[in-house]
Amino acid sequence: MSVQEIYDARHGEKGAYIAGATGDWELIIGMEVHAQISSKAKLFSGSPADYGGEPNEHVSLVDAAMPGMLPVINEFCVAQAVRTGLGLKAQINLRSVFDRKNYFYPDLPQGYQISQFTFPIVGRGEVRVDLPNGDVRIVRIERLHLEQDAGKSLHDQHPSMSYVDLNRSGVALMEIVSQPDIRTAEEATLYLEKLRTILRYLGTCDGNMQEGSMRADINVSVRKPGGPLGTRCEIKNVNSMRFIRQAIEYEARRQIEIIEEGGAVRQETRLYDQVKGETRSMRSKEESHDYRYFPDPDLLPLELTQNWVDEIASSLPELPDAKKTRFMSEYGLSAYDAGILVAERETAQFFEQVAKGRDAKIAANWVITNLYGALNEAGLSIENSPVTAASLGRLLDLLADQTLSSRLAKDVFEIMFATGGDPEAIVAERGLKQVTDTGAIDAAIDAVMAANPDKAAEVKAGKDKLLGWFVGQVMKSTGGKANPQMLNDALRQKFGL
């Protein structure tokens, strides 16, 4: 039995198959994620690693591969790679080697890329992916290696020529390579989302896919359930969760149709056409020997000490899986709610501030439902929320001490979100305090009953479904300020129910 078969048996395949003309097919996916290291400088030069800027503004002589220029390793980037490896529960290799990966492209000025091949800085690890049905998919990490990014070819600046922008040349990347453990397009996006969350918690990559800080090469193949692995095709440089899902689904169907029509899938590199919603051939797939890897003679082997690695390990933050477990045990949250709250480090911190000394389940509901809903509608992140954690907490205090009903609290929240105002001040200025005076509630009920004697008679005659109508009328007459429980109790007493 192969390593892959043993893994599949242990993890229990759930039969998420694709139906074809000849029966079911199983989708096999592995991913190579390129994550730009959060660093002020590039991997082998002191040039800024900032996004954007005028073309060729952030380029040193090293980045431009001028004769005689030698690379010098950026220690901070090395530490960031080790930090990421530790966050992925991976083996840290105390000795690693930089290699030259030889290929020609106009935006690669050296004619080779400095990367790692045989001896990467990080070995095997894993990412735990929580699936919507409650299952867990463990995606094994094969390796993480350091490499420099290439520049960018600009094909739309001139009718007959392409320009080259070397601002990205030499920017530090971590290439995180998974085993082919992913089985659906949905799992692929969930894996990438989880990996992005881990990197953002660690502070090693900002995960901004729109700016190219994180992009994925996706290896896709199909096989009959339990059969040998099929021929894979690689879809290059996909930088959107939506496009990743679309590309995988299209490519799987394409391969199934080829095989079912008697053809054979050709191993190749493909691109995803976002406009047409399809993959298209880019080039035949290179093998490692095509790149003629050899150790870079300008860079000594990278040798780390265990004490240095241990020092980095001691500075790691609480990571998403551990935080989720704690939120469930400490705050009594469901796995679903805890999962939403820990997806972003900033959201988790916001929630804990709101929940401190309060009912955590109510706090979670307000953050997930009310705050998230308002932020999404406004197109804002939680860091830019007009409602702070402190002010939301004070709003929940007003709800807990019955100064506000749940309805009034929602009204106050909307005003807070629109104005950034203080909940106590809003309640005072707008007279939104809940009515808990039994005399005032009784008077309001009497007024509604007097104005509607026929309906009051129907309730007394046993038509208690009309009780809700009376609740609505009294609420209307009090501007929604009557305490709902006290109102219901008073109505039932009035009608002898």
C-alpha cells in the first residue's frame, strides 16, 4: 500500500465525487502557495519590499543583476520563514541550502532564480481545515522554502513591445507546498483561507491576494475512487478564492471529459482565463531537472542554532486552532461561532474585549450578527469599525441592566455605527430608555383596550391569538420602549389569561 493509500485510509474519504459519463471520479488537489514575507527589505538586498511605486523605483544593483553584485541574506526574512514553519507544526531544518533555478524570462534579470530545492529551510508540517459538515481535513505540508520573486512584464504599455518592472525582483517569498490531500474545490479554498489566517496571526505575510502577496499554483488530477493517481496539470498564479474554486472545477471537468472520450491528460502548466472561466495551456510541465538546479556559489549554506529557533518559538502568539478551542471551553461558544471569531486575529481580540466580564454568548452574537452585518454592508474592516469594542460592551451593559430592550439596543447600535457616538449619551439625548414602570405600562394597555373594545372582547372570549396585536399596539404607543416581558405579563393579567 502506498503512502497516499495509507493516508486516505486513515483519514476516511467521504466520497465527495464528481459524476461523469462512466461513473464517479475523485478529485486530487495539491497546492503550492507563494506567500510574500512581511519585511521592509528584499531577500538579498536592502531595497524596499513595498507594494506599488513607479516602475523600477525599488530596484538595487543586486535586484537588477548587474555584474559583480553579490546577494546578502536578510536575517529577518529567515526568521519569518522559521516562524511560519513553527506555526505550521513543521520540522525546522537547521541546515538549508540556496540553489539556482535556471530558466529564462525577461523579468528574471539573472537568468536564474535563487530558491531552495534539495535542502529547504522547513520540512513537513500540517494545516487543520475545518469542513462545513463538522469533519476535519488534515492537509500535510511537504515543505516550505525561501526564494526570491521575479519582476513583472507589462504587455499593455506599448502596441509592439513589452516593458519590464523589476520592483518585485528579489522580494522574499515563502513557497508552501502541500501534499495532494485536498479533495474538493471547496476544501482548496478553505485550506488557503486557513493558511492565510495562520500567516496573518504570525505576522509573516499580510495575505493580500489583490496585491499579489499571496497566490497559488494548483495541481489538479482526477482518478477513479481509490485508483492510482492520475496525470496532474498545474494552474499557475491564481490570486482569488473565487477564481481558485472556478479554475479547479473547470479543470476537473476538462480532464474527466478527455479520459472518458478515450484520450489521455497531458501533464502541462495552464493559466486560468478569468473572463472565459476556463483554463488554457501555457506550456508543457517542466520537471526539476529542466531547471538544472545547483547550489548557489555566492551563498553559503544557511546554518541555524536550535537556541535561535527556540527563541522564535517562545514568541509565537496563540494560533487559530488553540484560540478556537479556548473560546469553546472558556466562553462556551459553539464550534461555528468560535471558528468565525478566530478567522481574523483582530476580530478575536475585539470579541474578547467585548466579552470581558459579560455574557460571552451574547457578545459573540452581537459581534457576528450585528457588527459583522453592518461592517459588510459598509465595506469596512473591523479595524475601521465606527463602533469600538469598549462602546459595544457598554451597549451590552445597558441591555443587561434592562435600560434597553433588545429592540432599542439595535436602534442605539445603528445610531452608534452611523455616528460613532457613545451608547449612554445616545440613550439620554434621544430618550430611548426602556419603560419598566408598571404603572406606565398599565396605562398604555388601558388606553389601547379603550380604543379597541371589540378586539379586547374577543381576547376575553378566548381569541388569545389577538394578544400579539395588543403587544404591537402598546409598543407602538410607547415608541417601542415598553419592557417586552413586563408588557406580556401585564396583558395576560388584564385579560385573565
